[in-house]
Amino acid sequence: MKSSISRRDFLKLTSGFLISPMVSTLTELDIGENDPVVSGAGDSSGKPATPNVIIILFDALSAIHMSTYGYPRDTSPNLARFADRAFVYHNHHSAGNFTTPSTASFLTGVYPWTHRAFSFGNRVNEQLAPENMFRLLKDVFNQIAYTQNLYADTLLRQFSSSLDRYIPLSSFSLGGGVFSDKFSQKDSYYAMGALDDFFFDHEEINGSLFLSPVNDLITYITERIAKNKVDDQYPLGFPKQPKTQLAFTINQVIDGVVQSMGYWASPFLAYLHFIPPHSPYRPHRDYQDMFNDGWEPLEKPVHQLSRDIPQPALNRTRKDYDRFIANLDAEVGRLLDHLEESGLMENSYVIFTSDHGEMFERGTKGHSTRMVFEPVLRIPLFISVPGQRARMDIHAITNTVDLLPTLLHITGTPVPAWCDGSVLPGFGGEVSVDRPTYAVEAKSNSTFDPIEKASIALFQDQYKLIRYLGYSGAPYGYEFYDLQNDPEEMNNLYSTHAAVKDIQAILDQKIEQVNQPFRKDS
């Protein structure tokens, strides 16, 4: 009987003999004469090398808090160092304002109204689930995935059949555990959902009066145990993985990932989703006195959908967040050093980004909000091409959903017609001021019903239109901002701007289109 071997199996077989990265054949990125200078990595025959893809995602990192994007505090000098040899996207937005919908969009290339992972801990629609980044690229790469975020871990477990190496959520932590891991993988999703409903407070989901204190007690005991393992380096307590009892230090997590990289067989695609700078914002003591600079951000009016937190309290929390970013950035510097010294920077696409941002304004902190203002949606995106030496700034509006089609394009893999995203400018994609992109917050909306309670933002050219659906007490349905002339979103031009009518028609028509399959009369 004649046997056959797939390209995926061949790549794994040939790469399995090596621990350090290797190269094979892959479609070469088309670099124009005005693009960054890229060194020609390849074998002795001059054939193009096979780059790895390393995706490094920091949870809740707002672009607005990064010095590369003009923030007055120097929170991220090492990421700025990386940006000097990368494509830097200045108007990149998340498709959602918290982890579940935004990460699902990142991994599937479609907006939340398509993948339907609206709420905390949701999974992607089962019919769409096979159409994810890992499966679509499984014939090209060995697939590695790690996250510290419980909700992102739910998605990785859903896509696990396409992964070659799944690194557990609890890896590289000081101690503690995850409640849902006590169950089989088949049941862990439902166990986690039950835990989420009863243990934790969300803005619109109340935790159990009894079980929330129980979780607090477990967390306290776990952190006390972890504290004994390290000197008193964290005056605010150890960093912690939210919704778990897993304490960690950033340097230990980075060390663990760096050591793990030595065992990844090239060509590989690695998705690394770190929880910092997500709350709780607990920087190392070396960063505790940073940013006592007297600077205060522009105070903005309290929003109808806010929690009415006083601005001075928001400013104090913002300072801890900025310190936590600085703490993270220092450890990122060590990670960058490893990528350079190991040669991975020369034969890998390296992507730094986030799932969503964070806000400390309008009476609200964090991101589990019904609002979709820029601090919670605008996220960093830096992409370094193998051997890149110069910086390339891209100012076009881009979105989380654009990453998957871009990865497919640079590997010569066809982009499916159902994909909502477009190939990024700089990697073969065109810049179109007419193209609308979206962000969807619909955590209170049923997965199986039309979208009738949500906050939806449309971006087109320099404009942003927000539509609020189904919120009782809100006196308006829309907000409209000119981001080029009003980046702080202070002036709602909905009633006066000439562009509103056409852009509103696009958004209203889109909502009706995505709702139609879920209408009861359909």
C-alpha cells in the first residue's frame, strides 16, 4: 500500500530533530522600495527562509498609555526600542472592549456579531469554531499557545485540537490553582461558567453574596502562601491572574516562556497571552515610586453609563496602572534581548499587541464597561519582519480582525471569503478611507438573539460613530466624534456634523444585516 505524508507532518518530522529554531520555505513578504530595510535571511542556496510567528499579547494594554503613541509618561521604553525596528500601527482598534469578544475576533478574523462570544467565558459559535487561526495555519506551523487569562484559556481549549503544544494556564506561577481545572476538559467550560456566575462581580452580573467572600478568603490564603516564596517585593501584593488563585511574578513568567522557547520546533506559530498589565495593578517595589510627577490627565465629563468614580480616585489608580506597565516593560526588555541573542528576531515575525485597553475617565475604571471610548478600544500593534532594521509608521484605521488575514497572506494561505478582516497596510493590504471597521460590546445580549442591548462603534476615516442599543435611562442613541480634530472625544457632533447621516446609515444597515439571521421570523 502506498503511504502519503502531509506537508504538516513533513515539517514536524524534519523540524523535530532540532531544539533551536530552523528555517524552511515560505512565501516571502513583498517589501517595497519605501518599506523597511530587511536583511535577506535564507539558506546557502539563496532560497527564502521560513519565518516563525511569535505573537505577544499583553492583556488590557491601552495604546494611549504608551510613550510610543505620545503618552507623557515614559511607561514603555523597551517596547519603544522594539517599535524602532517594526511596523507601528497608530490607529489600531480592538473589536471588543474585554477579553472574550476581542480575543475571539483576533483568533477567528470575524467581529463579535459573527463569532457570538459576547459575554464573559463564552465560546465561539460551534459552527465557526473550526475556522480559527491555528487550524487555518496548521499545515504551515507547529502551533504553540499559552495564556494567563482564564477567558482566553476557554477559547484555546475550544481550539485545542489544532494545537501541537498547549501550555497550561497555571504554568510559570508561584502557586494556587484554577477551580475549573478540577474537572475534565469536556466539563471544565461549564464548571468555569458556574464559577464565573456565582463567584465574581461584573458590572452587570452580580456575584453570590456567600460565594464571593469564599473566593476572597481562598485568594487571601493562596497569596499568603505565595508571599512566603519571595521576599517582600510587592507592597500592593503579588500580581494575580484574575478569576483564579494563581499568583505570579512577571520575571518568573518571562523566564518560563524563554526557557520553553528552546523546545519549540521551527517553523512555529506561538500565541503568548500575558495577563499584565490587567488589574490588579501590582508593580514590583522598584516601580512603586515612579510617576510622582504631578501630571494629571484631562478631566472628562462623567458619562451616563459610568460608575461615578471620582476623578482623583481614577488618577491614583491610573498611576498604579502606569507603574505596572513600566514593570512589565522592563521584563519585556529581557525578552527582546533573548529574541535578539537567540537569532529568533532574524527569522521570525514578532507581533506585540493587546486584546483591549483600559480607561480611567468619565467616572469609570478598567474595561468591563458598556462604554467604547478610545482608551478601552485603541490598542498597540507593532510587527517586526525578519531582519527588519527600520521603523515604518502606519496611520490607517485597522482592527483586531485584520491580523488573521495578514498571517494567511504572508504565508501564501488563501484568505477565506467569510473573514471580516483585511490584510494590513504594509503587508499587501490597501489603505481605504471608506472602509468601516467596528467594535462591539454586547455582554448582556443573548448569544442566540438579535443584538438589541449593546454599544457599537463604527470607525471610518477620521470619524467614529457610537450607537447605544437597549439601555434604559440613556437619553441618546448615538455619539459622533472627529478623532483627528478631537482625539479626546470631548465634543459630540452627532447633531451637527455633515458626515453623520451617511455614516449612521452604514452602521444601522450593518446591524440590521447581522441581526437578520436571528430574527424569529427568518
